[in-house]
Amino acid sequence: MKITSVLAVFLLTVTPALGQMVRQCQCSEVQGCKDKYVRSVIPCADRCQTHVRSIGASYPALRQCLVSREGKFIQTMRCVEGQNANSCARGSGGMVQKRYPETLKIAAMTEINGMLNRLGIGAQVKGLMSTGKKLFNCMRKCVDKAGGACGTRLGCGLSLPSDNILVQQAKQCAIQSGFNTFELQQICNCAVNAGVRQLAGICNRIQIV
């Protein structure tokens, strides 16, 4: 959970629609920002756990469902980073287009909602998706505050592909790292056992599409 949260929050904060041009971030300053975010993710998850408890789930049990798969999350993150190795500048960088957080969030949610609807379970998990958005927004604000708004203060951006391509990269990297249909079903069942009763009866219908 820590690794994926860092990656998502980092992309949405440091490289927050296309618009004006900004200088490309130096890799050294990006690493400093990322380190601050890493240290703050777990405390922020604890602070935002009310959103998890609001659906009747045990936060410690649900967190363990994800933490036990941390190796696969790390592998996924490294895969995405590897595909965008030149996003930051190691020497004198040029200018890149400024990115805004909402567009990447919309692209990710569109992909997830599309997959759920194709599986015919979109209606059953609609409430959970709403809670997930609230949890993510809480985490993003908390991590940004804990990091001293590091990403915003840098005033730079990364050279990244479009939001839709980024989402597809993350999806393919996750699959390559072991998040296949069976693994997603296992995570779903773990979540049910942690108290997410809204998923009961649909875990065996989940598949990568």
C-alpha cells in the first residue's frame, strides 16, 4: 500500500490538461521530494482510516491485505519508473508542459470504472468507489502537507506521456508484477474477510479485462 500510494500521490503532486510550459524537474530534487512522501504515507493512511471504517471494515486487517503484497507493489512501481526513466533531467533540462492532478485521476477512474462495468459489477461497487475517492483525496492532501507541499514548491514538471498512456503503463506493469486475475480475486476475498461486505459474492467475477 505504501509504495503504490507514494507513486500515485507523487505523480499527482509533482506532475500535477496540458497548459503552460514549466522547467523539467532535476532528478536530484525529485528524489528528495519522493523521500519525504515515503516517510509520510503510513502516518497519513492512519489519519485517513475513518473512510475505511465508514464502510464497516477493519483498517488494520484491510491494510494487511495490501502490505502482504508489498513486493509486487514495489515491482510495479519500478516497472513504471523504468518506462519513464527520462522523465526528470540529469543535466540541464528543457521545458515540459505543466500537468494537472485531476486529469490523471480522471483517466485512472475511467479505466477502473470501464473494467468494472465490462465485468457487470459496476453497480455493486459504486459506493466503494466513492469511498475510495474520498480516501485517496484525504491521503493526497495529507501527504502533500506532511511533505511541506514539496511538489508544488519545486515549480517544475516531469516529461511524461499522456495520462491515458500512464494508466495503461501502470496496468501492464501490475499484471507483469503478478497482479493477475487470481491475485485480484485473492485480494478481494481478503478485503471481504476484513469487513468489506459489499464485495461478498462478486470476488470470483473479478478478472483482468
